[in-house]
Amino acid sequence: MTIRITGTGSALPEKIVTNFDLQELVDTSDEWIQKRTGIAQRRVSTGETVSTLAAKACQKALEMSGKTVEEVELILVATCSPELLLPCCACQVQDSIGASNAVAFDLNAACAGFLFGLNTAYAYLQSGIYKNALIVGSEVLSKLVDWNDRGTCILFGDGAGAAFVEAAEADIVCENGRRAGLECIVQGSDGAKGMVLSCVERTLNSAFFSGNKIENLFIQMDGQEVYKFATKQVPACIQQALDKSGMTVNDVDWFLLHQANVRIIESVAKHLKADIAKFPMNIHDVGNMSSATIPVLLDACCRSGKIKKGDRIVLSGFGAGLTYGASVLVW
Ligand code: COA
């Protein structure tokens, strides 16, 4: 038994914010941002929320899969920027799309959230508890970013991506002889390095009791530490996943990586000795959308026909926690 992704969808806010727009806010330049990160523009919410974006992405994924909303059994929303603490975003999505038969809950593994969601769904589906799941990565990071901090505000964007996964009872053999479905997962966490990328929770009562002012409510990041972590851990966990599934880099058609920085993606390709042409990217247009980056990219590659039946794909990401993971699957 394995699981297959049978539908993908995505949703982005309307508003585009370019690097030139950011030049008006902070001391930066389009040239610096493009050279250091590969980002030219990002989407920023002007009213769209984590749950409205997630619901739209889910509807598109369901439409592609051909399943009805009543058939959905599990909804997992990966987010670190929900609009409410209670109820969780997944329950808002359930209500919004009318998936009244589904169990719904959120998980937070930051930018690795979609992968962690996929792996959680895999465990549920493989054990037979549920037969299908909607997995969503959705973020409105623009509300967590300090728009006066040039070190972070240039990096992030808002958006949502979803995948509908189903338990594949019978083997589906593709024309190239590969068996469709998830082949292997690897995931890890390194809490000891957690504070290199953090954001304090808004309802801390310490300020009330101690009278201490909370210094910064926005995302705090040691960019170079995150960079070092990503360029070491991502190729290592991809290699581990390939070893576990008995594959080599040459057996992979596409590497869909978390879109945090073009230089990180290029470094991973170099470490793996893989052709950079196998690493589709959308960071130029949408920036780093945390848990949404991988499913939005997957949806684009799937709808454009870049990813074809039988292609072997590696999904890999890293994020606050610190968290990281890789999944190998045949489309
Ligand atoms: N525009 C212009 N200059 C900027 C700038 C900006 N937006 N941000 C920082 N700088 C300046 C710094 O102040 C520093 O100036 P100084 O040399 O006078 O002190 C200089 O540029 C170099 O800064 P540094 O932090 O060393 O740059 P970098 O090459 O490490 O690039 C990041 C910064 C953030 C792009 C890079 O570290 C990175 O991508 N890290 C990973 C972050 C990440 O992926 N986070 C999300 C994880 S999910």
C-alpha cells in the first residue's frame, strides 16, 4: 500500500509587491535582493486570509482529483501564521468548503510543514484509519514580518498550495515501469537551533505579570545560520531518502525544493551533483511562502505539464524549528 497525490491546487493574493516597492520602505535595492536571494516580487495579502487562501487551493485540488467534498476524510493544514488561535485553520477550511465528513486539524512545522503534513497523512492512510486527505500549506507571513527590517521583509510572501492524496490499494504501474506513489520519507527536527528563526507568540502573558515590554513581535532571523543549516541539512536528507529507497540522484526527474533562496537551491544541486535544470523554481515571482512554497510549485509544475506520469520527484524543505524533510515519490 502507498499513497498517491491525485490533485493539486494553489491560491495567491492579488497584490504584487516588487523589490522596487520595497526600496520605498527600507534601505535596499532590486539588484541586492535579486543577487542575494533570486526574488523579484512576492504576493501580499490585502484581505485574503490563511483560511480563505487554503480553501481556494483545496477546491482546486479536489476538482483535479475528481472527488467530491463529501468524500474528504482528513484535512491537514500546515501553517505558522493562522488568522485565529482557535478554531484551527483546518476547521475553518472544512466549514468553508463544506467537507462535513472530514476530521480537520493544523500542524506547524514552519516551512517544512507541507512535507510533515504529507508524511502524517501517509501514516494515517497506510494504517487504514483514513482513505484520503487534503494537505495544505497556507501562510500570510506579511503580518509576521517587520516591514522596517530589510534583513527579513524582502524574503517572504503570502499564498497557499494544496494536494489531495489517496490510499493506493492496487499498484499502478506507469508506462516507464515505475510504480506510482510515495516511495520514501525522511524528516527531522533540531530544536536546539530553534531560536535562529523565531517569532514570539502574541498572547504571552509575561508582559502582563512582569511589566516587561516584549521587544519584538515580528520574525527574527539569523540569516547566515539558517543558510548554513539549509545547505548542509537539505542535501544530506535528500541523500538519506534516496539511499533508503535504493535510488541515486540520476533516478530523479525533478527536485522540488523549498523556495527560500536561489543560492541555497544551487548549493544543494551542487552538493548532490545534480543538474540544476532538474530544480524548478518559482521564488523569483512569489518569494518564500513557507509551508505553501512546495505545494504551490508542485501545482504549477503539474498544471504546466512539466511533471508527467511516471516521473520520480523529490520534495524537500527546511524551516523554523528547525525542521527538515524529504519525500521521494513517483507521479
Ligand atoms: N538590502 C541591502 N542590504 C542588505 C539587506 C537588504 N535587504 N539585508 C542585509 N543587507 C546588508 C547587511 O546589513 C550587510 O551589510 P554590512 O556588510 O554592511 O554589515 C550585508 O548586506 C550582508 O549581509 P548578510 O546578512 O551577510 O547577507 P547574506 O549574503 O547572508 O544574505 C540572506 C542575507 C538573508 C539573503 C541570507 O543569509 C539567506 O538567505 N539566509 C537564509 C534565510 C532563509 O532562508 N530564511 C528562511 C528559512 S525558511
